[in-house]
Amino acid sequence: MLRNIIFLLIIVVMAGCSGDSDDIGIVARVNEAPIYLTQLEFQHDQFQADSVGTYVPSVEKLRNEYGDILADLVVQELVVQDLVRRDMAVTDEEVQKAEEVVRADYPEGAFEQVLVEEYIDLKSWRRQLKYYLAQKKLFQQVLRAQIKIDYKEAEAYYREHISDFYLPESMRILVVRGPSRELVVRAVEKFSQDQNQMDLATAFGEVETREVVVREGRLSAAWRSALEGLKPGQSSDVLTDRLGFEALVLLERSEAKVLAPAQAYPLVEEALLERKLHDAFDAWLSENLATATITVSEHLLAEAMEKDEAEAVEPDMSAIQENMEESGSDVSTEGALGN
């Protein structure tokens, strides 16, 4: 897991606090940039919002959850700092524009109401939006530019994954539904004459149409029976169910086939790009972690879990130190900020 990678590569565990009030509430630093307990709690609250029921997690489960969230925050901060060095930092204008896009999906005033109902702090939400935009920019404008896909590589992928490009037998069908058998029959007859699906809704206001593509192996028994023996352009008898009446017009029957290399190339390119982006990000992360100074409060878990568990558990620093020694890094476990 990402959390394990980060803690294996941590250079320093946060040194003892001198009582500086500026350190209060800081749970980690990434190249001196602070990560606050409020950020950790905000992310954990969002994580818990997806949980169902009143199950109280164990201390070990909380330890893992907070560790995963902190690892994500560390990576997000590294991304932000890298973009700043490249003079590609996410601007306030970009954040505002992205927020406006989100707000546009809500009626006026509803966005703020959702924040209140879900106990979401707007400032924290905007911070996470900025992190999201930064990671998106890193992938699209930095890592993507480093990736080249050679045609020989694409050919090799196509041959090795040929089964992914197999298309089974399928049918393209126009489904015509209506409140009465007679109306459906008339609508199908009109479609047979002018082949215009849109005209049906105008001519028959109560008729609904939809076009679907179904694999033959996934046809229901009723549809399979109704379509049996039909040729493209022909329609089935009117079927009856509890929701009304419907007829099926067979528009196209496609035989099973394997996509040709030229047809499969967009899918091959997408698969290779996803793999290469993943590898490029792993390389980017390893490089940035190797040169970063990441410090973490040894009392992080005890402080962060105080509201959830009466029992406070400190991280197993001996295990972390043992792993660090194996990787050749130095570890200090003198204390924590915020003491």
C-alpha cells in the first residue's frame, strides 16, 4: 500500500517540540510545508460518511485509516510543490473555475445547504479541490508528455491480449413502447416507412422509443423468441408485460468477430497509456520521496483518534525503524510537535 511505501522512505520522524505555538495542530511536514490535523480529520470524516451503520472500528482499523489518509496527503503536498517548482502551480482562478463547475450542478443555494447537511467545511473542501486539480495537472501536463507509445509495442500488446478485442454476436434493436397494442403497431408501421425514430415521438405522443445493443447470449427468453428468424428492418409481434406493450425492430445483427488492429488501436493506446502513467507516477513518487524531508508526529495516532477511541495507541516506531535501517535511512524518534 502507498502508506507503507511512504513510511518506509520517511527520513525523519518529527523531532521534539520546543513549545512553539505555531506547531500546535501540525501532524506532519513535507519539506517544511505543514499538514494539519484538521486536514486529516476532514478526510477521515469524508471516509466515514460512506460507511453504513453504527459499527465502531477497532483501534487497529483506525490506525490503518489515518495512516492511509496521511500518506495521501503527503503525496498531494509533494505534487503541489513539484508543480510550483515547474512554474505550473494551480492558481486561485483555476480553483474558482472548477468550483463553479461543481456548483452549476446544484440549484441556487443548494450547494451550501449540502455542505451544511454533510458537515463539510468549505475551506477544507476547497483545499482538497486544489489537491485534485494539482494531481490532474501533473498527470496531464507533466507525466503524459513523457510517454511515447511505439507501434511495435502496440502490436505486441494487441497480440498478447487478443481476447480483449473479441466482440460476441450482438443485435442493435429499436424498442417501441406504448399504452396500447394498436398504437405500438401504428408506430412500428410508420418507422418502417420513413426510418425516422424521432418522428414517432411527434406523431404518437404516448409512444416511447429507445435503441439498444444486446449480446445474443444476454437476450431474455421473451426477446430471443420474438427476434428469432427476423432480418434487419423487420419487427417482432407486439409483446405484452405488466408495464404495457412493446415491439422490437431489428436494426442490425453483428456476427462475432475480433477487432482488426486498426480498429483496436484506440483501446490498445488507452490501456498502454494507463499502464505507462501508473509506472511514470511510481517513478516520479520514488524520486520525490528520495529527496524530500518528511517529518511525522509520533503522537499523530493518539491525537487523531482521541475523539473515536478512549485508548490511545502510538505507532510502532521500532518496526518502522527496523524497516528504515534495512533501506539504509536514518530515523529519529525523539518526540512530537504539538506537545
